[in-house]
Amino acid sequence: MIAGWFLVATSLAYLSLLFAIAYWADRRADAGRSVIANPYIYALSIGVYATAWTFYGSVGRAASTGLGFLPVYIGPTLMFVLGWIVLLKMIRISKVHRITTIADFISSRYGKSHLLGGLVTIMAVIGMVPYIALQLKAVSTSFNVLLHYPHVTAEGPSGFAVIGDTALWVAILMAAFAILFGTRHIDATEHHEGMVAAIAFESVVKLIAFLSVGLFVTYGMFDGFGDLFSRAAEVPEMRELMTTAALDADWLALTFLSMTAIICLTRQFQVIVVENVHERHLIKAMWLLPLYLLLINIFVLPIAFGGLLRFPDGSVDADTFVLALPMAEQYPGLALFAFIGGLSAATGMVIVATVAISTMICNDLVMPGLLRFAWLHLSERRDLSGLLLNIRRGAIGLILLLGYLYFLLIGEAYALVAIGLVSFAAAAQWAPALIIGMYWKTASRRGALAGISAGFLIWTYTLLLPSFARSGYLPEGFIEFGPFGIELLKPYALFGLEGLNSISHSLFWSLLANVGLYVGVSLLDRQSTIERLQATLFVDVFRQGGADTATMYGTVSATDLRDVAERFLGREHTEEAFAEYARLRGRALDLNANADGDLVQFVERRLAGAIGAASARVMIGSTVKGEGVSVDAIMQILDETSQVLKYSRQLEQKSWELELATSELKAANKRLTELDHLKDDFLSTVTHELRTPLTSIRSFSEILHDTPDLDVAERQHFLSIVIRESERLTRLINQVLDLTKIETGRMDWQMSDVDVRDVINHAVTALKQLFDEKGIGLEVNLPADLPPVRGDRDQLIQLAINLLSNAEKFCPEGKGRVVVDLAPGNRFLTVSIADNGPGIPEDQQQLIFEKFHQVRGGNTGNPMGSGLGLAICRGIVEHLGGRIWVRSRPGHGATFYFTVPFAHS
Amino acid sequence: MAKSILVVEDEPNIVLSLQFLMKQAGFEVRVARDGEEALREVEDKAPDLILLDVMIPKRDGYDVCQTIRANPDWREIYIIMLTAKGRDVDRDKGLSLGANDYVTKPFSTRDLTEKVKHILSGAG
């Protein structure tokens, strides 16, 4: 038990330290030496994610579900490690558009919609108030534990008023802090240096405090992890907690929920996006934040087990183990430190959340209202910056008041974690519009409105209303039997979906409706021009190099713009801003001249930083005189740009195609020329080959005709020459026709299964007489068993005859020898025809298969071939899918080989 | 003394017919079956007239013609190119290389004989 006054004094002293740190950081920032422009401070400030809920509630959750506390930390880790590119885009967009809050972000993305900004703000308030209440509850409970230990049970014997008053005081102090350090500047995009420094410090304090208790429990009360866990394992209920039984669908749902929470929770958006000083800090935070979360979770299970072992009777609420254990062991100093840690966690969260939400309330709820309904009144006032600040201050007070009231009226019903998750689930409803909207241009305002509204309604019905029911503000039967007893509408088992916990259940239905409507409505919807404009600017933010051509209006003088800015930013800030503008552009501003689009845009961005994008747009729009360039015109320009881009891409494509076509054409032309030459050569050669026998025929015919007194033997000789040359001519003509048919594919192939032995026999029979006349020995080796080949029988016979007669032609008369062999292979049959003629020089062995290529002997007296025989052979073999070649050593004969595929290979 | 003719041709039957025709006309006939043999024959004893086929082995008719024309001693040899190729380019090529006349196969034996007789009688 710790004396009340001492506790209060310590708390106040700690809070004073926070004030001092914040004050010091603000002073340093004013002097231009920022302490928060540092990745470690940045990562620590994101540690505001770990609230009092983490500090006390994780232990409570671990004590009842074992590993069930983990998803809340795995989610952010996954988001930072895997989803950092999404975060980076979010940060870039926010910097370019001077986004101040998540409501501003969503409103801005969907055409600077007031309605969306307002909706998101209302949701934020409704979703965040229970969470703030939770922090207040945590602080007052912990206060109570220290004050009254050991007379503390889950319910607590102390009077309601005491707790209530503690919470009230805490709330007031936090409000003071938030107002002092969260509303110093009117331009919300300027960093809250003091606040960020203070919460980074708090992150350190709560981490050390929690680690201290963890070390104390693990090594002070027990002999390390091993001892603690083995003793815990002896208790059956605790052994249960060490299994992975908690890793079910709910567990995954919570992990997913936490992934969205780390960016959607208003305070997280504030520290990650708005307070980000350099994009590169995110890269360090990618591993620093997961490390922080890991450290703060290491001792959750040990403390939970330690508590369960120490208080086996369940007399102490597991949510208070962090305090109760040191107290029970008579270490009030450590307990006090733990209390300070918890206080840190709570204040950090409350301060950032209230600053963020107050900005939202001011920019997205109050300002639009004031602009709409009290424009005349506002225009009379010279300087509105003070008003804006006061609205924000009021909003901070209001939120904390609401949190306090919620805590008083409802907060007792729930365990800490449950309230936290209800808040998470509300924030998760923004995730589709937020994340998908950064990548999908078609997503429309109405789609976002429909999705978010539906998700929010279902969240209200399945989580918020039941929480009222549990606290007795609605009949209990609402949860048990559904409204009016309609079972299908039971809030925890909507449409009969059971078996999930209430959070997963709500998340399933709300996100299903949310994403479904968001995508569906967007697809059916037609975007307005401003929506298309903003969608393009958001989705393509990395392509625009930080600037865009978004704003262009008609005529407005620079002075008028300055007046507008002054009203909202204050004289001092406005002058600074205009000076900065002049410095950036490198020229003095002529205040009497008409403002160009650049300046208009600059001022609109500055205003957006103060009053939100939507309101800034209205303000600027109403200041500009005359017709102005409409958004349609801008969109048109953007469209034209994109069309020009598209057109130039098409041109590129076309010119590439043209190039391709040209080169193809060139190739074709070349080929045609070649073919033409070939045809020319072919014709010339054919002519030559035809004229040669014709010359002999004509000459001898004329000689026979003109020389009647020729002796009989000579006459006979000349006549036989005429006959032989005529035959040669006929053969030649046939071969030319055959070759042409083969080459042009007009040959009529009669494909069938053919026995090659039969083919060889046929050819041999046809040439038998010729061989015998020349005294050439013919040896034909046919295997007894041979599968059929696939081919054209007549053509194969022609092939065999050509090769055999070729062999015959080159064999020496009298001692010639020709050998035919068949060698069946795996898929092909190889036929070889060997002669013992003069052979073929190596350099000719390829060429002989070309048309009209002849190995001219000139000594045999025989008419040489036409030069077409082997070309035809090759044509036949290749058509049948085989190969033909020759092997020869000059002086040692030549062997021709060809292959044909077997019919069933 | 009989005029001499060199027949340069690789087709045996055409050689036979030309030999018959020229001998019948009273000329002395020698035969060469390729370009190298033709040049050897010319070197051996320059003929009065050469019937020179273009498509012959080893050194073709153009080559032989050019070689003969390169030697001033052989300027008087009358060269008639014989070819189965009937294109204008082939004829022009032959004439530009120094052939005196050009006959396309198949030829009229009567015309060829008359032509040769005329040339050799005029020259002699």
C-alpha cells in the first residue's frame, strides 16, 4: 500500500517532466534544432500504439487465452515489414496535399468531400471515446490498486467516487497537456514537436517499466524462464495456455484487424503520417517498430504465468498483475514505477488521439458548418486563426469529457482488451477506402460513402449496441435472442453466423458489406471531375514529383489571397508563408497583380493544412472572382496530358511497328530478288540443259538429212545418238516437272505403310538389265523382318532408282560393285547404297544435292545426269521426314544414305 | 594447205557432229574437251578458227577466249563462241571479251558450215 499523497505527487511530478520535455522540444524546434527529425524518435513515437491496454491488458489476455494476445502486435509488424510501400505512399500523398488527419485524407481522395470527412470524424469520435475511456479506467484502476493493496479485487471495494474522481483529474491533466502542446500552431501540418518528443519519451518509460516488472517476475520471483514455465506447466489450466489452441480463425482475424489498425487509428495516422519529418525515417521504423513491439511483449506470458501462480485463487484481476505482483512481493517502488509506465502508456495515447480528433472535429465538422451557415459572419472577422485554435481546444476538452462519461457509465462492463478491439474494428472500416483508394482510380465518393457507412452501421449493431446491452442500457435479451426475438438478427450471430468471437464476427460482416458496397457502387458510379482529379493525384502521386497542376482559377489578386490566408493562418504565419513562397520561386511577389495558378495552389495547400482540404477549397473558390477556370477545365488539361502521353505511346508503338514492317519488307524484297535471281538462274540452267541434247538431235538430224550418201554403220550410229538424246531430253523435262512439283508442294503424295524391301526389289528389277550390261555386281542385303515405313511407294521407288542408277553411272565398267544395305534404327530406317566409283571430293559432298550441280567427269562418254536427280532425291526424302547424305573418300567409292521414318515409331 | 579448226566442247555427241561437219567441209579438225586442253592445243599449233563452247570444265569459254586475245600472236585466230545460254548478256560478254562471232545452240548445221567456210575462205 502506497500513501495517496505520495502517489499523486509522483504522478504530478512525472507529468511535469513530460511538460518540461515537450516545452524543451518546442523551444528547440523554434530555434531550428528539431529533436524529432530523427528516425529513432519517429519509431518511438509510433510506439504510442502500445497503450495502457498493452501495458495491463495484454497480461490479462495472456492469462486467459495464452498466445491470444499476440495478433495485436503481429499485425503492425506485418504492416511495417510488408506494407511499408503503402505507408510510404500515404506519407507522400499527405505531404504533397498537406493532409492533416485521416478524415482529411479520405475526404481529399474522394473529391474533397465534406460529407466523407464529417462521417469519418463522427466515426472517429464514436470509436475513440470508448478507447479513451479505457485509458482513464486503466489509470484509475492502477491508482486504486496501489492505493488499496491488498484489498483489491476485480470489482474493487473502494467507493465509486474515488475512482471517478481519479479519472476526472487524469482527464483534466491530459486535456491540459493536449491543449498546450497539440494546439500551438494553426497549421496542423506543422509538426507538434513537443508532443512527439514527449510521447517518444513515454514510449521509453513504459518499455523500461514493463521490462523491469518482467525481469523481476522472471528472475526475482522465479529462477528464469525455464523455472517459471515448467512450474506453470504443472498446473493443468496453465498448460492449456501454452498450446497453440488460440491460433484459430479468430486469431487470424485479429491479426488482420491489427494490420489495419496501425494505419487507420487516428493517433497512428497522426504519428506515422502527419508527424513524419522525412520519408526515409520510415525505412528505419520498418524494423525499429517491430523490435519495440517484440521487446514489450517478451514478458507478457511470464508475468501472466507468474500472476496465475502467485494468485491461484483468482482473487486478483489478471489485468492488474503488473502492479499486484511487485506489491505482493513487497516492492512498492517497482510497483510505483510500473504505475508510471502504465500512466505513460495511457497519457501518450490520449494526448495524440485527442489532438488528432480535435483537428478532425474542427476541420471536418465545425468549419464546414461555419462556412456554410455563417459565412457572412465569418467574413467580418479579420483573423480566424484564434477561433480555429479555440475550436480545437474545445474539441479536446469535449472528447476527454465524453471519454470520462463513457468510463463512468459503461466502462465497467468490459475487460480492457475487449474495449480496445471494439475501437480497432471501427477504425478498420476506413481501411478499404483509404488503402484501395490509393491504388484504384475508379473508386468514387459515393462508393466510399456507401462502404464506410455500411461498415459503420454493422459495427454499431454488432459491437457497440451489445456493449450498451451488457452495461444494462439495453435489455440483455437483445444479445441473447436478437431484437424483438428475431434470432437471425442476434448481434453476435448475425444471419446465423456462429462460432466466431464477437470481434471477428463483426469484422467479417462489416468489412464484407464495406468492401462490397465500396467496389460495387464505385463500379456503377460516375465520378465527378473533382473526384477524378483527386483520384489521379493520389494514385499517381509518385509520378508527379511532388507537384501537380491541380488548382487553377480565374482572376484573383495576390492581395485577396493573402487576406484569405491571414484570416485563417494569422498575420504572422501568412507573412512567413508568402515570404517562403517568394523565396522558393526566387522572385518578389507583386501583391497587386493577379495571382497565378501556382500561388493559388500554394495558398490552398496552406489553408488545407489549417482547415482541411475540403474547406480550403470552398474558401479559395469563393474568393476567386469571375468565371475562373473550372475543375472541368483542369481535368481536361490533365486528360489532354494523359491523352498526349497515350498518343505519344501509340506513336512510338506505330513507329516501331513501321520500322518492323520496313525491315520485314526489306527482307521480303531481298528474298524476292534472290528468288528472282534463282528463278532466272534456274530458267537459264534449264534452258542450257534442254538445249544441249537438242543441239545433238538437230545436228545429227540435219546431217542425216543433208548427207544421203552416209554409210549404213555411220547412219545407224547417228540415229542411235538422236534416239538417246531424245530420251535424255524427255527424262530431263520429267525431272524438271517433278522437282517443281516437290518444291512448290503440288506433288500428290500417296502416303501409306510401305515395305522398303519391296521398294528396293522393284528398283533393282527395273535396273537389272543396265547393271548386267555394264557388268556391275549388285549385292542387296535385306533383313528377314522389317517393319513398314511411312511414305509414298512410287516416290520411294523413284528415289531408289535414282540412287542406284547414279551408282551405276559412276561405277567402272566390268569391275563395278554396288551394295545396298538396310539398317533399322529406333525410329528411322537407314538405307545405304555404296559404289566403288571414283568418289566425290569432300567440297562437293554437300553441293551435289543442289539443283543442276554436276560432278562432271567428261571421261566416261556417258551423258552425265541432268543434275536434277539428287535434288529430287533430297526433295522426296525431306518430304517424308528423313535425311539424305553421302560419305565418300575420293578414289574409294561413295556411299549414299537416306532415312525414312517407320510407320509406328 | 587445209585450214585448221579447233573444236572446244565437252558434250561428246556435239563434238562428234561438229567434227563430222567440219571434216566434211574439208577442214582439219582438232578437239579439246576442256579449257586447259584447248589452250594447250592453241599453244601447240594455233588454229585458224576455234568453235568454243562456253560451258566447259576447268577453264570456261570466256576465260579461254580472253587468254587467247591477250596474246598478240593469236590475234588472227577467228573465235566463234557456242553456247546453250541464249541470253543477251551472255552474247555481249563473249563479244566484248574478243570473240568474233556467237552462235546459239541448237544451231543450223548448214548456217554454221557456210559461216565457217566463208570466214576461212575470205581470210585465206
